[in-house]
Amino acid sequence: MKLARTVLFLLAVAVAPLSVSSTAFAQQQLESKVPIAFDRYYDHEELIALFHALAAAYPEFASMKQVSTSVRGEPIWVMTINNPRTGADTAKPAMWIDGNIHGNEIQAGEVVLYTAWYLLSAYGKVPALTDLLDHASFYLVPSMNPDGRIHWFAEPNTSSSSRGGVKPTDNDRDGLLDEDGPDDINGDGSIGVMWRMDPNGTHRRSELDPNRMEPISAEPLADGTVRRGDWSFAGSEGIDNDGDGQVNEDGIGGYDPNRNWPADWQPNHVQDGAGEIPLSLPESQGVAEFVLAHPNIAAGQSYHNAGGMILRGPGAQDRESAYGARDRATYDAIATAGEEMLPFYRKMVIWSDLYPVRGGFVNWLAESLGIVAFTNELWSDNRILQSGSGPNEEQTRRWRERVLFAQTIAPLKEVDHPTYGRVLVGGGTKYSGRIPPPFMVQEEHHRNFAFTMFHAAQMPRLRFASVATKDVGSGLWQIDVEVANNTLIPTRIERASSNGIGQPDRLTINGVDVVLAGSLENRFDRTINEQRYRPATLENDAGIPGRGSRFFRFIVKGTAGASIDLRYSAAKAATITTSVPLTAPAEEPAAGELAHDRGSR
Amino acid sequence: MQFMQIMQIMPILSALLIALAPASVTDGYRDSAALSADARTISAASNGLATVVPLGTSREGRELVALRMGTAGDTKPALLITAGLDGTHLCSSEVALGVAKELLSEESRTKHPDLFDRVTIWIIPRVNPDALDRTLQGPVPQRGAIRPFDDDRDGSIDEDPPQDLDGDGVIVQMRVKDPPPPFVATMIADPAETRLLKKPETGPAAKVLAKPEYAVFTEGIDADGDGRIAEDGLGEVDLDRNFPHRYPEFARDAGPMQISEPESKALTQFVLAHPEIIAAITYGRHDSLVKVPDTRDMDATGRTPLVHLPADLEMYQALGKVYRDTSGQTRAASADHAGSFWLWLANHRGVLSLASTVWGRPDVPKETEPVKPEAPQAPDAPEDAAAPEATPLAAMGALHDLHDPHDPADPADRADDHALNPAGLQTVPLAPQGGPRRRGRGGAGGPGAPARPSEATAAPTDEEAVHWLAYSDAVRDGAGFIPWHEVAHPLFGTVEVGGFDPLFRLNPPAAELPEIAKKQTAFLHAFIDLLPVLDVSTPVVTKLSDGVYRIESSVMNAGRLPTASQMGVTTEARAAVIVRLSAPLERIVSGERVRRIYALESGERVELAWVVQAPSGSEPIELTIGNSEFGTRRFVIQNGVVQEAAR
């Protein structure tokens, strides 16, 4: 049944009319083998089907791999995008992009779809992206939490519910699991709010707009009379399913998949929703294994909604020291570019500008694995007025009525409630907040996609800036090597080098006997910071900085004309090699030559 | 070449030496297969009271087992005894099985006939069989679970392990007098006990009087030619540093992440699957009983204590007194508790959790006591249990001293510095090492950075080490300390090898194990007698009017310890006692349909009362009281009559 639906959907995709003209490239409009409309949202099945369709249409570049299985048995997919003609994905710096670890944050998954679609469609047509895909690989996860996404689309929800997963959890500590969740008692497909009839009510129904509840001031009027409303707020839509006197206190799941990661993981009494132990969720386990098996991941983006934020860690004040000055500068440079590319988005720090998070996925990438990683909180209410500030209540009402034609309003409806008697139930549909309306979806997708491409282009790209050989007498030659990185992200961020995360970079020389070798402070330094042992392979734990270079010197025994091979390798950069002859004065080196290391990783 | 020839004849020489040498520290200790066979023997002889339950397998495929002791059927509170997380702490496993035998013995069953009506006891005797077998096999003592690991981050794995240079089957220390550059001498022979090394005094006068003489290493060579000695041996993850409470991220021996090893995973899954475990004692290198850690500090989050919550401290101190009185143990050297299993149980799972080393430094007969070193050395350690105890690292044995990842000079450790030794224990300044103690060390710039000169004043004589030496000399025929002796070395020509046998200060002579098990069992009986008992009174039903009844009951803790510690309440990991009446909400005239009781102090009683409408012919009302720890009692009430349903 499910398969049949998928096939039908794919057919629909395949026969969609192609309106793209042959001069599309001149209009920045991409011709794709898989046309996808980005003025709508796709449920989980559709989303994954589109990923498979892209992988099928671009088999040379894209492949799908299941890395985890959810609580309900849904696969968690990773799409690898790589150009094999320029090397294996693991031999290049890679960017990790995931979405939808919170089930309700649906556009997060859709931006990842847009990313795959644009990148694959653009190769060979858009030079900047072609170049990027020749030098970097991508790991894309459309949904880290399929159960949550499926539940959000399929069941009555709010824009904020179905955030976590569906693993049964005893939230009210009565020994029963998930026995009292919200109920769609007015049958409109949404979970709204309830107002109970109350002669001492705090609200009354607006005469102008029956879907609005007006507060009644508790202050007596000038003549001493006290006004009273007819209705009082009664919480979110639902009944007391387990008869314990509380409503909606133990719904589905009840934990946060984005608090389950082994960076500053803390138990529930410190971090609500953390789970019993780090990686206690099946979804997390396979993803963690994949990430750990790919030390070439140098950049990360984990999409969420909402608020227009470009967030970096730390998630807690006591983790501030995890971001040293050099790393903060790297993050700031990228995020500042993002602020310009993403109107109404601001660069922020998770704990101080949002709220404390322990055990967050993006923190694990950044703080445990040394990956420069951000979380973008997609969509900002500031985009409603396009003015840099959010709308007030009245402006929101007008936006909903005049721009959205009231499509996100769930009208108030009077129904009987088993405990509260007569209640009014309604509010907004699950599409009423946190996500852009369809007509604004594509812009949101594209700008965020563009930001991640900028971020990916900042992954280290190395070159031998200079290799100078010099006869220093006594049969010895001096070889000075400058390794440069023109992008913002260093081969090893400070967090990695100061905590011994991963392997140090290595500069290896072959073809000569090394007498002495080490690093230099700068090109004029006369004292070698010597690596006394095993000098033919210089270890560089500090890495090559962003937009900078490092100098190394070898003193070798050799004869004029002998060819020497140099090779610089780093976990988060493509290996570079070059060969130079021992000649004096030094000839122009074969600088900038990019040689992909095939097979040694 | 010359060195290799010496190495070839070394086994012959050492065989001669061994014939003359005192009994080995490991004599009488059994390997993991023998221990699990013993668990099965215990089970077979127990008339069905004890069963062996598989928990999984170690990384190298050895079985992990638990021994369950108790009656079948009802849910009962359980006590968990865990041992052998540390592969060098051999005695913990032996004592755990010894305790099992004692608890099942005729004598114990007669004196405590209702023991297994009250509790179920789980014993996991050897969590880390791979390391245990390696330790017994020698020569390298293996503390952690096996995980091949590139300690020196040079791309090669486990390529420069310690080497038994003198072939005596024990890896100890190696000292090099006036070492060639770039190695730096940092230690002197302690004038108070010349077999021991210490840092020289600092300051201008001291520099004139005592210049550092020795560079000190783990017994080994520089097999990978990187200028560092024995810095990349068989990779290991210390299971007692692999748990999420104050997990020491990035420490060399703490694993790639929390609960990363098959052994720690199996242990975790077992604990999570058994919510009825309300109390635990872990035998190993942590002590929470001889000297109850008295810090009141919280960790960096401010919400989890370093050791115990202040509100729980008095309870744990009282248990410490019971322990000392029953076990007779007066000394214990404790390791730092960061990442330990026992504190994970206490502070993340809310279990009433204790830790015992089972053995401490014994007294030496009076006439052979060491001469008291002169002032300004610290006074002799008093025999009082509450006095500061042995330096924790010293107690670990020479090899682990040198490899210990807690480096107070290390910035990453410093952040948690105050957490390192909450019990107020001191750490010994470490000997300089070629190998990186943490992953962050080493790299470009040549050999492992020589130790920075200490800014502090000289370390005093290691009192504990002096006492251990005296014990070794007087009681153990010198088995605890290998005297310094010259050995050929490929890098240095000649070195001296010697120092404490790394297992000596952790493990008593095997002949003493049965007596230790007896005393530990005495404590367990006392502990079990103190455990909480949930006393549910049979409901009393009074008719108020036709079809209207008052139902009254109560729940009380008839034990001496609370049903949950304050930390148990804080973590919400302990099950609340749930009181539930099946009557529909609208038929309950007064009273709560569902009630949760999170903790009951000793003697605390909670009265329960409802008024319900139950007209004749209506559904019987069911009242259930209990939880997954103490079991649940079910009463059925119909027409004003109470009946208890089968448990």
C-alpha cells in the first residue's frame, strides 16, 4: 500500500510539466532531472520519495544510505553527494546538513531537500557550485526524527507539538505510558485551546470577530462595578483520558531527541528530556556511528525552527571555554556573512541568546568532534511585516485574515467536554506558526541553502603556497615549505587541537634523508622548532589556520637535481602533494596543485 | 644487538630469580573463566536460590554474567553488588563471589532466614574479564576494557607498549640517572626512604643541595622511535571512568564517549532493565565508606553533587560507620570518582549506592614499623579511619601512577580540579613521562614535552608508600616492591628498574580473601536490615450511607533507610509509590484517584482516604498500592467488603 503510494507519487513527479526553457541558465533558473515544487510542504513519505528520486536521477553524484531505524521502524536516511571523479567523499572535507530532529519543525527537512535538489541540478551549470562539489562532499539527512514528522502530518497537532519522538514515556509518573495526550474534541484536525464557561470568566467572545477571545479587565470600573467575562482559559484541547484529574499530562513520547547526544549530556533532572543515557534513542545511535566514522566532516548545519537565528554553542554557560578566541572568530566570520544573506536572522549563542541546551546535536559536532557547526532557526515572524520587528496581535490578525485568507485559523466551536461541560475549542491550525506560508517557502529555502554553501566553501582548502630549496653546503639542502589555506575554517579548530580530537595534520617528505626538520614561526625565522624524532613526518596538531599559512623547514642530505615529494594530509582537508627538484636558486614551485589522495584513507 | 642478546637470556635469568623470589602478588587469584565457573558452582549448590544470568559479552567475546540470588515471583527490592570493573582490582571479584557463598551458607541462612523474602541480590562478579585475564597473564597490568587506541596520536595503534626489560613478569618503573637530552631529570631518591622517589625541594637553597637526578618512566623502550617511552600500549577504557556522571571527556582512558564499551553498555542496560534495584555496593578502587566523601559541592551544572547531596550526607555517613564497624576496614585509598559506575547509580539513577575497596593497608607488627621520617614531613597517618588516607594515585601502583590521566597541571583537568578529590585526598605530583597523559599532548616539537619544573614546594615523603614498604618487608617477604636493579636498555645503555608491584597495594594475599568476604557479608546483612520496607495497611471500609463508603488505608516505610534518597527524589529515576483507585472520577466524592508518593522517610506514614459512591451492583473497586521497586498490592472492594487479590 505504502509502496503503491510512493510509486504513484513518483509518477506524478515524473510527468509534472516542464516549463523550463533551454535558456534557463541565463535566468538563474535551474533545469533539473527531478522538477520539484517548492511552494508547498511534503509529508515524510513524499519527502523521502523525492530524495530517492534525486538519487535515482543523479546516480553518479548521489547515494542513499540508511543509518538508523526509528522507534517505529522508519529508516533514517543519509544522502551522500559527491563527485567521484575528483575523489572519494571521505577524501574531501564534508559538510553535514540535517533537519527535522524536532518532528514539528517541518521546513527543516524541506530545506535539506532543496539543498540536494539545487546542488545536484546545478553541477556542470553553475560554476561556483560545480567547483564546490569538485572539492567537497555533503552528507544530508532529510529527517533525523521520521516518527515525529509522520505524527505531525498525520495526527491533530499544533505548530509546536510532536516535537519529540514516539518512544512511550511515563511523563506523569503514574506507571502508565502515554495514556493522556491531547484529543481533537471538536474534530477539526487541529489541537487548539479550550475555553470553559465561567460566570466569573476572564474573557468574552469578541462581537466583531467570533474567533477572538477578548480579555476582561479585573479592575473595577469608575462606578465600582466589576465586569466579568463568560469564559476562562482551560488549556490545550483534550480530556482527562486516565481519570487522574489532570488533562493532557502524558501525551505521546515526552522527551527531546536533541538532548540525547554525548556532549555535555546531563540527566533529566538537569536537562529535561535528555533520556536515560546519552544515545539512548535508536535514531541517535546510527547517526552517531555514521558521524564518528567520517572524521572528514568539517562543517555542520542542523536546521530547526523558528526565530531567525544562526546559533552556535555552547549550550551552557559553564561550557564557554569550549569556544576559544580563534574559534569564536571563525564562527563569527561565517555567521556575519549569514546575517547578510538571511534578512531578519541574527547570529546568536545558544545558552545566552536562546536557552540552555545540554546534550544538543550541534554541540556534539562542535565541542566533541571539532566541527564548525551551526543551527539555523528557520523562519522569523519579522518576515510578516518585513520590517525587522515582529507583528503585534492586531497585525498578526490582519496578516492571517488578509494575506493568508484565514487559512491557518481554526474557528472556535462550542462542544461538550466530559469534565468542563460546555467549552469553546479552536485557535490556529498546526500551520499557523513557526513555518512560512507556502508562498514564502522557496525564498526561505534558497537563502538558507546559499548560506550553507557559503559555509561549505569555507572548509579548509590547502595548497603549497611556496616550496623553496637552497644548497646550504656540507651536502645539505634546506627546503622551506609554506602550506596555506585560503578559506575561513582551519584544518584543526582550537577546540580540536587543544583537546587532542582526531589526528594531527602531517607533512611528509620523501626521496631524501632528513637531518633536521620542524616548523618555523614565520618565513624569516632562523630557529627551527624541531621535531627531533621521526622528522620525515612532521606532525602539526595546531593545523593550518583559516586564511593563513604555516611554515616548515627540512634540512636534508641530497644531491642537486634529486626529486623530493611532499605530502600534506589533514583529516578535514583534501590531501595535497607536490614534487620539486633540489635546485638552487629555487624554481617556481608547483604550488596550488591539488592532488586527491585516492585509497589511502 | 647487545641489548637483544641480553633480552634473549633474560627469561633464563628471570626464571632463576623467580625460583628465589617471594610469592607473587597474584598467587591464588583466579581468571575470568574460573570465576564464572565458580558462579555456576554456587548456583548449582543453591537449591535453585541462585541462578546465573548472562548479561552479554566483552569486546573479546568473554561472557558477562550475573548471579541472581533470591526467590522467584513477586517484585522485591534488589541489592546490586558489582565487582571487577578494574582489571587490576582482582580481589573485588573474588570477594563478590565469596560474599555470594557466605550469603547462601547454612550459617547465614539460619541467622537470617527471611533474607530472600525481603530482597533479591544481584552479583556481577567480573565486569571486565578481558582485562582481568590479561592482568593475570602479565606482565602488563590491564585496568581498562580493551579498545585498541592510538594513545600518542601518531597514526599507529598500540605500537609502543611497556616492556618487561628484566623478564621478571612485572612491569614497574624505570629510572635513568642523569638522562641524556632531551630527557630531563626531575626526581631524587627520597632521603627518608631511598627506595622511593620524590621531587626535590624547590627554591635557591634546595637547588644547591639537591639537584634532580632521575628521569622516571614506565618500564619500556621507545619501540616507535618517537622519543617517548612506552606511551602507546594496549588501548584501554577505564570502565569506572566511562559513565556519564562527571564524565571526563577527552581523558585518554575514558573512552570515545560515555558508555562506549560493550562491558559498560551491558552493565547499563542491566541496571535500566531492573528498576527494583534500590541499593548497590560496588567493589573496586573507589571508597565511599571508610572515609565518606564529605564534600558538599555541586558539579558545573549546579544540580548534581560531586559526590552526595548535603541532604543525603548524614545517611551515608551513618552507613559508613556501620561499614567500618562490621567490616573492620580502617583504611582505604580511593580513586577520583569522575565517571565512576557507583556514582552514576547514585546521582543519575537515584540508587542508594556505596563503594568499597574491600581491603586497605594492613597494620604492620609494632617492632617492624618504619622509622618515622623527620620533620617537616607530615605526621604519621593516624590509625583513625576519618584521617586523610593514602594518596589515591600511590595506591594504584607504579604503572598507573605514571599513566594516570588526572594531571592537575592540565588545563582540561583543572576545570574540574575541585572535583578531583572531593574527599580531600591529595594527588601525588606525577613523574615526568615520555607519553602523553591526555590526548592533547605531544605532536610537533619532538619528544613528549619534559615536565615543567614544579613551582610548588617539594612533595613531602610519601608516608603511605613508606608504610606499604614496611608492610611488604615485614609481612610479604618483600613481594610488594621490586628493588631497583640495573638492566640494559637500547636507548639509555643502562637503566634501573624497580618500584611497587602495580597490583600489590590493591590486592591482599589470596589467603585473606575468605575472611574479607565474611566481613563484607556481615556488612551486607546489616545494610539489608536497614533497607526500606513498604508497609501497606489493608484498607478499612466504612459505610456512610447506602452505596456510599469511606475507604481508608495507609502506606508506611517500616525500614530504617528512606524509600528514596534526596538524590533519588531529585533524579525522578526512582519509581514513585503509586496509589490508584479504579472508581471513575465522578464516583469519587472525596479523595484523589491517582496519588504518587515520591519518598518515605523511615517511619513516615501517609494516610490515604476516599469517600466513594458504590451502589450495590456496581463494578467492584480496585485499590492498588505499590510500584516496580516494592511490588504492588491489589485490593478489591465490593459491597463494603475488602479482599486482597493475589499478589
